[in-house]
Amino acid sequence: MAKQTVEIDPAREAAGREILDLTDRFGFDGFAAGWLYDRCTKVWRYLLVTSMLNTHDPDWIYNRLLRIFRHHPLPAGVTPLDIYVIDPEMQMAAFGPPFLAMDERHAPPGLSILITHNLRINDFLFGDGFVAFYRRLLPNQRASRDPARQFDLKVRQLDKAA
């Protein structure tokens, strides 16, 4: 099998970090976050993994994310339609086994790369591609609290301040 290499545009890599920092500032408290790229369709998706899906529906979460993005625009080239929210149980499918050893020699510092083949996440099937993730924690490595209350409070405070 030929060695596969992965190239991540520095602007996209920086955008991913910026989105993660922004959502952290508002208490989103994601378990994992990263870019998923499908070589066949040439589509990028930014995945945010959150336990809030255990207590709130995706509309509730996206509504608050959109309110944040209204006040703090996403980086150039990224739209809200590029951002997908998944639950911690799905992160294994998206990011591979938790302690998978990866070759990080070609990845920017702090970014881990995983080559994928026929990866299915919900109704999405990704052919050959890769995942570049910034953070990867198991649910038991996060605080036991539900981040939804803090997330909602911070978004409401943002709305009031504007």
C-alpha cells in the first residue's frame, strides 16, 4: 500500500483552532473537535463533539452556536453549514479508537491526523479522506457536569451585551 500524505492548508488549520477557542469561551466544552475531509467529494466538515446532545436536541445547540457566530463571525471560508455537532459515542466513528497511534510528523503542532476509508457518521458516508483533530478526550476525562447550562447562560449574556 502506498504511503498516504495529508496536507492541511494553514488557514483551515488556524480556522479550526479559532472555532474551538471561540466555542470554549462560551462554555461549549467539547470533548473533541476537528476537520473531516472527504477526498472523493472534496468537502470539509468541522466536527464538534458534545455531551449536550444527551440532554438537548441539535436545534437547541445550533441555535446558540448561530447566535455566537452572529456576534463573532466564523473565520473566512467557513460557514455554519460546515459545522456538525456529534455526541461522544460517535467520536469513536469519527476519530478512531481513543488511543490510536498516529504518525504526526506531517501534521502541524497540536494537530493529529487519521487516514480514513469508507467512514460512516449518521447518514454521511465519507470515502477516502482524513480527519485532523485538535482535541480528543474520552467522556470520563471531562467534568461530570452538564455544560448546557453554562453554554446557554453565556450565550444569553452575549445577546444582552450586544
